[in-house]
Amino acid sequence: MDYKNKLNLYLEIVRKSLKIKQRVLNIYYNEKVPIGRVLFSYRPDSIYFTDDDFNFQDHSNIWESAQIIKTFNALGFIVDAIWYNDIRFKPKLEYDIIFDIHKNITKYATSKTKLTIFYSTGSYASFSNNAELKRIKSLEIRKGIRLKAKRYVNAKDIELYNQNLYFADQILLIGNTITLNTFPYNLHKKITLINPTSNFIGKNEIINKGKKEFLWFNGYGAIHKGLDLVLEVFKENKDLILNIVGSYEREKDFLNVFKNELYNLPNVKAHGFLLPSSEKFREIVKNVIAFISPTCSEGVSTSSITCMQFGLIPIISEFSGISIPNYLGETLKDNSIKEISKSINKIANLDYDKIIRIKNEVSKFANEVYSRENYVSQIFKYLNLFLLQK
């Protein structure tokens, strides 16, 4: 089944899940008598899929949602699962626990709610907004053109986001200490950090000898993810080859500004959107020694995790949410064109044997720290800890 047909099948499942009675999935896979009820506000469709379902090769939040639901079930809780953005849902029951990713804690919590958990997958929203606006301003100074922010959270949603953050009993944050420090200090005492997994478990590919290409692989928000910076670097480093994979083709204003860099430079290969499970993606990474992700704000960049699992040496922003040992790659401090250029040339000048050694270490690191097994273990320990206190 090709990607388009798979996508249509997935969307049909989503549509069906939105039409069910009472707009909620009632889930309980446990032979024991339940001890309570959870309102889960995130991705209810995930529970439909088998472990090897193609949808789990899409964004990691689909697989993670399913694991959180299963963990609540294993701990003895019935789960009522709704879409986080379902504004028409009206609860008919009281809930012991509310687990929410967006803005529903204050909406559904009552005096009988024992525990509320805000699941945060990104940097503090105001920080992220400001970071993207700085990137847009920087581009305007360099190019004389101002593009629209693609990942900007509006003022109304920021207000609701903050209300829920402060109201929540606990915050489960995907990220590292740098991600944590984007949040107000008075929230830190109730924040627990967690490592995610990737949307696809990559396999370390043996690099074709003599090939030293690079990769930019990211989702929506080309300026936010630093594609403009990377293109300008490779425009000046014509002896180095850049592969571009991602959702940038959806951003027409970006394409208009960078049409020449994307499609006319002999050392830039623009591939469009590809799943990392595809043959074409695997063929690309066989020529790639490192990936570049100068993002301005993340919880954790799961596309970067996927690249590392493939054995690609990371050249990543310190705001990627990933903490790597210095010997495994380059961490960008200011994400400047000069800094990115210096880092890619440093990696490009490594000899083949050293590249192979680092690739193996990178893949081992990513597959241990960001494994699915580790995610499940973290979720179980976290939920079990706070549920025992209630």
C-alpha cells in the first residue's frame, strides 16, 4: 500500500473515532476490577493500531499516546480517551485523573479530581513564540523579506495554556534541562523530565565509502527549524552536498524566497516529504555522514532521534532537547551561519574510519536513551509514583 492510500486509511479511522457515541473511547484492557477512571485528552485513535501499524511510523505522539493509555489500564484505571481539540465533548462522569496535552485540565477538573497531569511536548510556549519571531526578524535583515510565523501560538491560546500549566498538579515534560529552563522557575518543582522515542526506529546504515553528504530532516516550520540558515551555509560551501527531507513544500512563502537555493544549486538535493521507513530515505542516508538541525525551540526533536538511530552524526541546536556527549557530534550554541559552517566542515574533514566509529556510537546512544522500552518504563514509573501518593 503506498503512502497516499495509507494516509487515507488513517484519516478514515480518525473520522470514525470522531463520530462515535458520546465522542469518547472507553478503554480498559485488564482482568482486574478497575480502581478508578482517567480522562485522557490527546490521541485516542492510537489505541486502534497494532504494534507494527504503519501509523506508528508517523509522529511519535501516536505511539506514545497508545502506551500511556495502556499504562493507565495496567495500573487499574478505565480510560476515557478524547481528542485534545474536541471542543464538543461534554463529560457525563467524574474523573479521578485528567491527563491532558493542551488546554482541558481547567475545563474538566472538578472537586473530585485527585490528580491532573499536563503533558508538555515542547518548550514553554512564550519562549517558542519569541524564538521563532527572532528567526523571522533575522531573515528579514538578511533578505529584506518578512515571512509569517508557522508555529506561533496566539495570545488566547497562550493564556489558556498558562492557566492549565499553573493549575495542573504535575507537568510531564518531554525534553532536557535546557527545555526545562524555558519554563518559569516557579513551575520547576512540579515538572518531571522524560525522554521520548522516535516515530521510526532507524537502523544504522553502512555509509558508502567516499560519500560525505549531509541531511536536513524536519517537519513543518522551515524558519523555526533553521532550513534557511542551512541553505545559506551550503550556498557558500559548494564542495559539500546537502539533502533536504521534510514538509517545507507546504510553505509557499518560504519556497518563493529560497527557490534558487532549493532547486538550482548543484550541491543541494531537495527530496520533499519522505517517511524514514521508505526505500528512498534509506538510500539517501547511505551517503550521509551527518544531519543538521539548528532549530530554535523544541521539547525533543524526534526527527533528530531518528537520524541518530540511523547512525548520522548530529549537528544540533542546544534547543533541540537532546543532550549529546561532545565526542558524538556538534551542539550549536548560537545557530549562526558561521557556527553551522564551521561544524559541518569539521565533520566533513573526519577520516572514514573515525566517521564509522562515531556513527556506531551515535546509533547505540540513540537506541538506548530513546528506545520504546525506555519510554514505557519511564511512563510506568512516573504514573505509579504519583498514583501511589493519591
